[in-house]
Amino acid sequence: MSRFSDYIKTEDFKKEKHVPVIDLPENIKAGEAFNVEVTVGKEIPHPNTTEHFIAWILLTYKPEGENFAYELGRVDFTAHGASAAGANQGPAYTNPVAVFNVKLLKPGVLTAVEHCNIHGFWESSKDIKF
Ligand code: FE2
């Protein structure tokens, strides 16, 4: 039986960058809010066209020693140059960068998952230590 996790990729191919990059402040303290910035295509921009784009980024948190992960937030990117004039003729584009302001009480693991409309699901993780 195949599982959804079988389709989530963690390594990039060709020259496109799909794996989300998680940026954190240097000093994170338990119980204090901080920003988690998640970017897709940080080194090499991913295309952002009507036909090919990053649709959303999801951020999850799995506290150390617990059985379940939590969804911290999800951002949809919905403008990719579409307009009544046609594909890629529109005046608006949203780029795949999301900032989540979070407060965590325990160390654990942050995982970002993103969805490219034609290349599927990609993820990366970062440990949170206090
Ligand atoms: Fe893609």
C-alpha cells in the first residue's frame, strides 16, 4: 500500500528549487514569540506563471517526546499572472515566501511542506532547541 508520505520529495532536481528553506532567528527561547520564514526558491527562483507556480506552504511542529504534530499555519499563493487578457498577462503575482510568528513551549521539529502545482509536494525540517 502506498502512503501519502511516499510522494513528498526532499531533494531537488534539474535547476528548479522546490525544497522549502526554513529561516529562524539565532536565539529562540521557550515561550517567546519568534518569526519562522519559509521560502521556496531561495537560491534559484521557482517559476511563478499561470501554468506553473507554488500553490501553498504548510508549517507543522512536532514537540519532542509527543506523539502528534501540530499545524502552525498555511499560506496560499493565489496570484500567478492570470487575467481576462489571458495567461501571464495579469498585473499580480504572489511569491512563495511566508512568515509565521510562533511561540513554542518545548523543543521539537518544524517541518515545512509546499505544493508545486505540477511537481507535487516537497518538505524540509529544522530542529528547535532552547
Ligand atoms: Fe515546480
